[in-house]
Amino acid sequence: MKELSNCKTSIKNAIEGNYFAIAHLYKEEKVMNMHIHDCYEVYYSVFGGKQFLIDNKFYSINPGDAFVINQYESHYISQVEKEVHERIVISIHPDFIKKISTKTTDLSDCFTKREKGFSHKISLDKEAQQRFLYYINKITSANGYGSDLIERTAFTELMLLLNNGYLVKHEEAAKMVSIKYNKQVDDIINYINQNLQEDISLEGISSQFYISTSYICRIFKSSTGMTINKYITARRISIAKSLLAEGLSVNEVCGQCGYNNYSNFVKAFTKTVGISPKKYANLSLS
């Protein structure tokens, strides 16, 4: 398998090929704004990231940390090193994970088990880091006769490594969740996520916390790297994708995601996801 140098190409190849793809990325690729996409993602930090925001959870990033993100979770690297930002990103089609799983070993557990207090972050020790990179190298250097089997075998072992780290160290990892860079921002994020079905405004948040709108905007942007409106939109669209995949109608999803205007919902969804909610629903249920 060819190692890619572009995250969007990796996602595209994984989705269109009903398979997986690997990208080795550096600072020169522009870091995406908060986003969601239609595949699982494994983000492995080589060097350079400082803070990861996944849905409503903040994580610190150290070399050797791996993050497991499903297709409904919005995410964003809010702080990066100025000199270098090196990471390995694996994009995986959910159906491919199902295909190689068994009745007793579900390799999608690290992407789907989202119990209270869970963590997206898996801190790999030195030995596990070496194994992770060994599997990546084995996959990307495979060629010739039997290369497809080598890719799948190495990928399966890599997913066993990650799932073991996710499940066995779950309680330990959960203690590291949500580093509070700013207690007020943490409270604001929790408030937003508890009221996504309602009409959320800066003025309403200001009234709730007794602080000015300008101060809210400043501390939120400083802590997360994005505006409140962008965060709210990303969270609502993330929830919308999940509900559409469950079979709810576009009208039902529109109301449950806090959009009072159907046209605004369709416009926001299409801009974020790339296709209309109706087309997304048809593809998810086909």
C-alpha cells in the first residue's frame, strides 16, 4: 500500500475502496478546521500537536499517543508546534472493520464503545509505539505476490494492538480526559452540548454565565482555536449524521439538532459534509 501525504486523499481512498488508507502528514499540510467525515480515524502523534478537541473533550497530545475517532465525532487540533507537526492518520471504512472482525473479537470496539468516562486517547508505551510503527511500515512496504494478505494481516494486528490498549487501559485512560485549560470554557462547552436542541446564542450564554459576549468569544477562541458558532455547527452536524444513519427523516433530524429553519439546516449540513442530508441518509441506509 502506498503511504499518502494528504489526509483528504486518504479519506477518499478508504471510503471509495471500502478499505483503509494511511497518510503520513507534516506541518506543510494545512491543519483542518473542526471536521467530521464518513470513516473511522486513527490519529497517531509523532510530534508537534499540543491539544486535541474531540466533540466536547480536550486532550493533551504527547509523542506516541493514538486517538480513535468514529464517523460521528467532530475533531480539531487546536494547538500545534510552530516548527513541526508530524502525525500518521489511518482512515478506515466501517464496513471493512466489520468484515475482518469475528463474533468474539469486534475490532470496531475502540470506535464504538462510548460509555460514560471513556477516552479517545490511547497512550502507547515505548514497546507498543515500536509495534505500531512496525505494522505501519509492513503495510506501506508490502508489494508483489501476497501483498494484499500482508496488508490485511498487519492491519488486523495493528487494530488488535489499539483495541487492547483502549479496552484494557480504559479506566486508566479515562482519568486523563478533559484537561481544563480554562474552567469557564469547559463549563461553556458543557452548557452548549446540553442545549444543542435549543436556540443557543452568545447573548444567552452571556446571561447564563454572567460574563460579557466579547469576553466569551475571546476565551473560547483562545482555548479551542475556533469560534463558538463553528463549534456549535460542528457538534450539530455530527449529531445529525448519527441520527440520519439511524433512519430518522431529514425533517426530524433538523428539529432535533436545534435548527428552526429547514433551509439553514440543509445549507449547513451540505457545506460541512459535502452532500445534502437526504443524499447522506440514502447512502448510509443503502
